[in-house]
Amino acid sequence: MKAIMKKNGVDRIPSPTRVFVTVLTIVFVAEAAVMFLLTLLPHVGDLNEAIMDASILTFLVAPFLWMFIIRPLGSTALSEKVRAENIVAHAADGIMTINEQGEIESFNLAAEQVFGYKVSEAIGKAIEFLLPPPHKTLHDTYREHLSNIDVKVDGDFTTEIMGLRKDGSTFPMEITVNEMLLGNRRLYLGILRDITERKRLETNLREAKVEAESSNQAKSEFLANMSHEIRTPMNAIIGMTELALDTELTQEQTGYLNMVQSASESLLTLINDILDLSKIEAGQLELEEISVDLRKVVENVAEILSIRAHDKGLELLTYIEPDLPTFVISDPTRLNQILTNLVNNAIKFTQKGEIILKVLPLTHPKKRADVGDRIDLRFEVIDTGIGVSPNNQSKIFRKFSQADSSTTRKFGGTGLGLSITKSLIELMGGQLRLESKLGTGSKFYFSLQMPVEDKCAKKGKFSYPNFEEVSVLVIDDNSTNRFILRRTLSSWGFQVTEASGGKEALALLKKATEEFGLIITDYQMPELDGVSVVQSLREDLKLADMKVIMLTSWGELNSSTQRELGLAACICKPVKQSRLFDLLMGVLKVERIEEGLPESVRPTLLSDDKGSRRILLVEDNVDNQNLAKTILKKAGYTVDVVDNGKLAMEIAAKVPYDLILMDVQMPVLDGFEATAKIREYEQRTGDERVPIIALTAHALQGYREKCLANDMDDYLTKPLKRIQLLERISQWLAPQPVKVISDESSVNHSLD
């Protein structure tokens, strides 16, 4: 390397010996010259003598100067230089220097190994000989650009180009070029690396990605087809079972059919779970962002599951902080699914006690959120069940896993519910957490941030009286239920007093100096239940006329018992806030006054004569034909059935149907093709658009949008539920309100 640098004039550093000898020679020559000149002048003997002494001193000191100063410094500089040269020579990356003419001035060992050229073969040659033809032109352009730069380039320049080896083979390389100044010369330092292996790995990764995406696509298509094939017979099983349960049956037959329905629902739940899991893993699950009535979602979950909780003797309670906004932006379907899974799980693993579903704000409850703000909400599901040990708390969130095998045998389930719930919450921006103690109970909780939406402007505003003068006595042995009722009633302005049982309540009523306007009492209480409390009230002349609302579970009090007790109302638990409020308004004889909507513009709907409504059912599966036809005929509709899209198109052109139920997968013409033909006919003839509801077993994300994009009006998944089917049909066949525009201007008094 040193020889190369000397040869090319890159760096000429003289040795310490040469420097020392040169300096001494210059000193002695100078002294001799001075002495000679002084001999020519008179009267300078003393000065000449002094210079002679200085020369002798220089001669004596020089060896010591060489030994102790010049030689060590020279050795250090030389060793540093050698070390630097060795580092460059043995670096892992190829390193070369190029002058402004594009000629190579240095070439290390790694560069030799990369290109196959020896140092002697590379030095002095133009850099282009290391590049294949397509890249030589690029390098010429780059070199011309650098040569026109008058100042030092900041930073470095990195690119990927092809290199040319001595044997003629080419390879991809990454090269970084840095400019440096050495004296008055400008050099370019090139650091290069063979990236053949990296490129191979990148290619393999791309191919693996394409293969994985293709596999995911095939998996999704397989799941969609399997979903359709499984749901089609499930539709007939569940639907026919529902119809059979509506007929006159013996107790034994009813029991058998209930078992069939329960097993079918379990199988359908499993199918839905597997589909959700596959969509989550494939990254195909998308969330909606629409207006959500928060209270309605939470209370509907509790209402649906309350019968199951009651069958196990459990209290299922809901508490929504009164100060929370009513409407937020979220995905109501997935939020409902999350809460249903968590509450269902709590019911499954709780043998006695209670389950509480709470929604609380993370900010101060008195701080009301404005429209457009984002509010942090905390959802909690608390139970008094078997609990989870610390060792198993992370395990239960895994797929197909529960706390242990005995849990699966005793309680059933696949172990998918919590895993899917956790994934859904994470998709919505939250984290599912668990606090639990074995044998005591569990608390599952998560937080979500939701934008606030104001729906008040879209509805009539109501004015209510001030309830601060109304005192309410709440009687319930469950402290949680008392807390919920107290907070809810207090937020509406009521003065609330609590009693933990019937005896305490009666004693309080007899001693009370103020008159209670209303009593809300639970039915099931120890020692003295709700019925006994009301009977005692009716026997007391002072309390006989007290208005009482009874809290019950489903089917506990029949209507005759309610009349005998003189109850003002009876409400099933868990108590919905909206239902309780409406009930209080009726019991207290308070009228809601709708502001801003005059009587003359309030719409009145006409009665719907179902017998005159004609529906076309397009379905190729005979079992599903019979099921849907039976449901619709029992509901009073006139039904025609065809088994393919071509017949549907032909009959729809002849008969003015009010609605068409269109299966998507059919022979001859499928649902999409048949719909397109029907829409084309409507446009050509000017006929009114007939609502078409798609019927499909495809429950994958995006399929509803696909149906709407194909000019269908709505979408129902199989298996069809009778109530859901009839509700959807009713929505489309409901008479539309007539808008009347009143204009008092004289111009419109006459319509000649």
C-alpha cells in the first residue's frame, strides 16, 4: 500500500532519519558559511569563536536529540500510518480511491476478492473496467457531475449498481462514494459490498409474500364457500325448528326440539367464531364507524342474556354513568359481540351471585363531552364466579385454550371467544385486561376512545318537569342494584332513599315524616319479598295508595298477580334506563311535550295490510324454500317461489311484486345477474324500483357492500331468523309518510 501511494503521489511522508540528517546538514552548512564570511571581516574574532562553539554544541547535542525525541516521534507516526494502512487493507468491505480522472489509486484486499483482480492489475486503470456496459454510461455521467463541483460535497452518495468480475460474471453491489480533499487534490473514496446474498433473500421474501397472499386468498375463498355450504342446511334446521316449536307439541317433543335448536345455535356460533378468527388472521376484518346509541347496545346485550342468567339464579345488572353522552361513533356490531362474549363468559363460569356490566368515563364524570370530542370509555364485566389463577390468566386468551382441560369438560366451549374478543378490542384501539382471584370472581375490562355525536338536533326535543320534589324509596337486598338505581334516579332529579330489605323499608315508611311519591322494590328478597312488602302496604291505610314499581326477572309475576297487588308497573331486570324513564313518566302521569314540531306536521302511518303485499322468493334449495314460504305465509304475505334467476327475471316482468328475496348463488342465472336484468327492465319500462333483499350464506366482511354495489337494496345472512326476516321485510314494506308542504303565498292559492 505504501509503495502504491508513493508511486501515484497520493502521500509522500519522508522518514524520520531523512528529516533529521537533512536538518543537521542545513545547520552545519549554515554555520560553516557564516564562519567563512566572518574570517573576511576584521575585528570579529570573538564572534567567530562563538559560532564555532555553537557548532561544536550542535554536534554534541544532535545524537541525544535523535535518540530521545526524533526517533520515538518518527516511530509513532510510522506505526500509526502502518496501522491505518493495515485496517484499510484488511477491511471486510472493498475500499478503493479514485482520482478526478476516474483512475484507481488504491485497491484493498476485499476489493481484490470481490472483483478477482490483483492490486497491480487495478491501479491506474479507469473505474469503468469494473462495470458492465449498461452501467459504464451511468458512471461517466456521475463522474462528470462530480468534476463540475467546486466545493466539497456534504455527506456521501450510496447506490446499487452491477459490478463486473475478472471472469466476466456480473453481480449486484452497493457502493458508497465519499469525497475528500488531500492537499490540493480531490479524491473519491469508494466503499463497496457484494449484495448477491441479500438480493437472493429479498427475492425469496417477495416470493414468499406473494405465495402467502395467494394462500390467504385461497383460504378466504375456501372459508366463504364452506360457510355457504354449512349455513344453507343450518338455515333449514334452525328455521324449521322454530316453526315446529310454534305448533302444539307434547312436553317431551318440545324438549327434543329445544335441544335441536340449542345444538344448532351452538354450531352456528362456532362457525361464526371460526370465520371471525380467519378474517382477523388474514387482516380482512374491517370496522364500521357509524352512530351508536351506547345505552341501547349495552342494555340490549343484558336483556338478551338476562334469561340465561335468571335460569342460573344470577343477578345480571348494568350500570352506565348518567353523565355519558348517548351517541358515539363506533362499530355497534363488534361492540355488541365483545360485550356479549364477555357477559356470556361470566354467566358460564358463575354459579351464584351477580354479574355487572359497567360503562364508565375515564375523565371526571361531571365533565360533559362536546360534540366532536373524543371520550375515553371504560367497559367492565365483573362476576362472582370461579375466578382464574395467576398462572392461567395469560393462557385463557390463547386460541382454543381454557384455564385447564377440566374447565372444558365441565363448562364446554372451544376457547375461541376470549381470543376473538381480545383481537377485536385491539383492532378498535384498546387492550383487554383481567383482574381475578381464584374462587372469588373476575373482572374483565378495556378502554376505548370514541368520538361524541349529537343526535338531539335530529330528533324532537322534549321538556320535562323538575323531579326534585319527588322522593323515591328503593328497596333491594343487592347493594349494587341499589347503587345503580340511586345514581340513575338522582341524575334525573329524584330524591332517593334506600332500604336493604322489606322489614327495613316498612319500618322506614312508618317513621317517615315525608311522603314518598313512589316505591321501587325488588321481588326476590330474603325474609320479606317484594310481594309481602306490597301486601303490607295495602293493609296500612296511610300507605295503601302508595305507587309501587316491582323489579322482577322474566316470568316471575303474571298479570293477574300484578293486578291483585295494585302495582303501578312491573319491569324486568336488568333495568334499561330508557324503559325505566318512560315507565316513571307514565306512573307519575307526566306528559312529554315535544318542542318545535307542530301537531299538523307529525306523521301518521297508515295500517299495513300484509295480505295485499306480494313477495317473490328466489331460492334453489327446497328446504329453504319451504322454510321461508312458511314464515312469510304465517305472517300474512302472499308468496311466489322460483328456483333460479332466469325465472325470477321473467316473472318479475309480469307480476308487480312489492319485494323480492333473492338468493345469491343459484343455477342458470345467479342473484347478481338476475338483479341486473330486473333493474335493466325497470329502467327500460319506467316501472317503480322493487326492493330486492339478498339472501346469502356468505358472512364475510365486504359481502354486504358487494350486494349493494350490484344494485340490491339490503342483505340478510343465512341461517334466516324468523324475527329478523320479518322485521327487515316490514322495514321495506312499511308505508312511507307523506310530506305536505304548506305555502301561504297568494301565488299558490290557485293551481290553474
